[in-house]
Amino acid sequence: AGTTIATVDSTGIAMASGKTIQNASGDVVTNTPAFSAQLGTAQTLANVTVTKAAFNNQLFDTDNAFDTSTNRFTVPTGKAGIYSIGAHLRLATGVSNLNLAVMYLYKNNAIAKYAYNNHDANGRGAADSIALTTLLDLNAGDYLEIFAYIGGGSSGSGHALNTGQHTVFCGHRLIT
């Protein structure tokens, strides 16, 4: 009838103002909430100790669901669903004998997923990177946090999480 509801081009679908995408049940679907945060300053880590990563620099947060004071993402009311979650850590010992680097993704204060690089007693230089990508079925009120563990060198030898794009935590709800 001459009314534009949506336009489609090589970049995707753009809905007209006030229009939404709905599933077969009539529910409005979006891939929000979405968030991305990074470490704003280097964080000191104790050797052979699990430490919460301090993601205190928020890049974006569509639903105000990432709290930089607690360094956690909490699923907002009405936003349960399948989420794509990603994180990347850059861990450094300050000396050249990094043995073990581990990243833990906690859901509601329990380990949900983890990724690690184990270099045994031989060590691997002074730093290592770990990436984790996963899908999680989350309910409203569930919360996610990232923890790090580093083994190698000696306590006080410069163990740290590096800043900026080296250490990030992000995610978004999938359209289902």
C-alpha cells in the first residue's frame, strides 16, 4: 500500500521507524542486550591464584547490564535466551617461564566454561593469550564474570593482565 516497513540491501535489513521483527509467536526479537568491556589499567595477579578480571572500561552496553563496579554482566528481566559470549585475556609473568595460563567463565559464581594453555614445567616466555567463545542458555538474573589464573615465575615478578584490546569481555543475546 505504499508504506515502507523495511529495506533490504547488502548491509542487512533496516526496519522503518516504529517497526519491529517478530517471530512466529508474535514476540519481538532483537539481539540485545549486547555489551563489550575491556581492562582499563593493567591488573596485578598473584602467582597460582584465581583472580577476578577487572573489566572497568565499558565500550558499549545496550541495556545497562554490565556493571563496571562488580565487573559482571547480569541478564536483565525479560531478556532470557541463548547468548554468544566471548573473552580474551593476555597474561604476563614479567619473566620468561610462564607454565600455565587459565581463563574461567563463571555463571552465578560457578565455573561454566574455561580455556587454558599448559606449557608444563618448560615455560613459554613471559606472556600468553587465551580466547574463549561459547553459547550459553541464560535466565533473567544470571550473571557472568571472568577469572584468570597464572602459574610460573615467582610471586611479585610482574604477573599481570594486560590492558586494552588484549583483555576484553563481550556478548549478546541471539535472535531465536
